[in-house]
Amino acid sequence: MFRLDHPVTLKEKPCDILTVGELLIDMISEAYDDAVNSNTYSRFFGGSAANLALNTNKLGLRSRVASAVGKDGFGAFLTRQLEQEGIPTDCIQVTEDATSIVVITKSRSTPQPIFYRGADFQLNFTPELEHAVKQTKIVHFSCWPISREPARSTIGQILSAARAAGALIGFDPNYHPAIWNKGEDGVACVKSIIGQVDVVKPSKDDADRLFGTDTPDNHLARFLDLGAGLVILTMGADGALVSNGKDKLHVDSVATEVVDATGAGDAFWAGFYSGLIHQLSLLDAVKFGMEVSAYKLRCVGPVRQYPDIYQLADHKHGGEQRS
Ligand SMILES: OC[C@H]1O[C@](O)(CO)[C@@H](O)[C@@H]1O
């Protein structure tokens, strides 16, 4: 069982984190707009899994992302951004489908997205990807790859390989009904995955979409009942609830200025994982996640650069075994 006052022991591996999921273009409206009425949008590097790889890299971790892009200008732009940051691109697969795009409103609370999915889920379990899974301490994935084939089967293979290699497995249930094909039961699919991962971090909005509007405590209990080892439920200005099934703690939000909420959850994950890699206790890693997320909330789109104070000191040793 995870202990909230202890660090998590991670196996020594050359890479800190591999994220699997969407690498796409976010077209964010220039003006605040809750009704998708804006005429002007700007292009941003986006996608939850990709943002996480970029953010953890900027926090000093050795990160890699696995996704698929189209053979087009947007795909080239995204790949170039990764290369410029020194993130390996050997797990970026190039397909005939167009690079995925999300048109999204600039928002201080819940951005409104419209999804145009092309390449992102055309992800196959290649020898490069298998190698990357074996080489990493943490494997993280989002709802997007489990929503469509062939990425869904690829995630199945990644989970088996990650478990065999002793990696910590994190899952972002960033559920949205619109990312599933019509007629498919996305909620059942998400539920079936939760028992197979170590850490899950739903936002209150994700949980409401998955289970219907309910209290944070009831949502937390549902994720634990489904078999997650550690659940972190983020609640915007109301902070986060953390539980390992036995202990439950509340952590305050530290956000002071909210300019744009897009990617705030991805920034939280990045801070949290950075804390784990640097052997902070789970609770301190959650607090660090809150700080990184608060920093991201001050700008539009993903963070370009974090100040030095967000670079945690060298690894402290002496963590406890996970189970
Ligand atoms: O991944 C789906 C969407 O979620 C975000 O990562 C924000 O959390 C966006 O960049 C992307 O459009």
C-alpha cells in the first residue's frame, strides 16, 4: 500500500517517465469565450500526454512521449518542439491521418473543447516503444489512447510490459464522451482500466462526466473501489483530496492568479511526478504538483519555462517499497 508520508521506491532506469497518449494542436481562442464564438485562435503545442512530457522535461526529468502525428505541417511543428527541448522522438509515429486538433476556449474555469481526431490514436506497439517501456521508471497514459484502436490494444501491451519491468503506472482519466466512437461504452472502458494502475488523478470535472455530478468524497470512494492504489482528486480552487484507501488528506490550492485553465491538470501531474522522482513523500509530491499547477494557471497554453525554484534538488534516497 502507498504511504502518504513516505516516498515511493522506483526502480533505477535510464528514463524517468514515458507518457503515452495525445500529442496534438490546441487552437486556443484569443478572447475569453465560454460559448465558442471567437473568430481568432492561436496554435499551441498540446495534448495531455505531450504536455506532461514537456512539463516534466522542463522540471529536469528525463522524459519521452509516445504518440502519432500526421505527415503534415502540424505534425512537423509538434515533433520539432520536442526535438528543440531535447525530448527523444523515436516513439512518435508518423501516419497518413491528419494531426489531431482540439479547438478550445480560453477560460478561467472549464475550457470548452471541440475534438478533431486524426492521427493521435494510430499508435502501434513497435520495438522502439517496447524498449522505451522497459527503460522507464514511470509509465503514464490518458483516456485518449484507450478510446480507440489500435492505440487501445497498444496500451494493453504497454501495461503488461510496464508491470513486468516494475514501472509505476499512472492513469489520467481525462474522460470526455466525445472522444469515444458512437455506440461504445467509454465509461465501462475507463472503469476496467482503473484497477490495473497504481495512481489515478481525476479532476472533479472528469469524475462528474464519468459518474454523474456527486460529492468529491463519493467520487474518491468510487475510484478506490475500482481498485486504484492511490487516488488524487483535484478540485480547482478547492484543492485536492488524496487517499490510499486507508488515509484521506486534503491539500489546499495555492493558485493566486488564474489566466487560463488549459493544461493545469497536466502541470499538476508534472510536479507530482517530479516530486516522486526526487523522493519527496507522496503528500509533499502532491503539494509540489499544486505549486506547479498554480504557476501554469498564470499563462495561456502550456508553460514555456519554469523558474529555477521549481527544479527540485538532487534525488534523496531511502524510499519505501510500494507494496
Ligand atoms: O488532451 C486533451 C486536451 O487536454 C489538454 O492537455 C489540457 O489538459 C489539452 O492540451 C488537450 O487539448
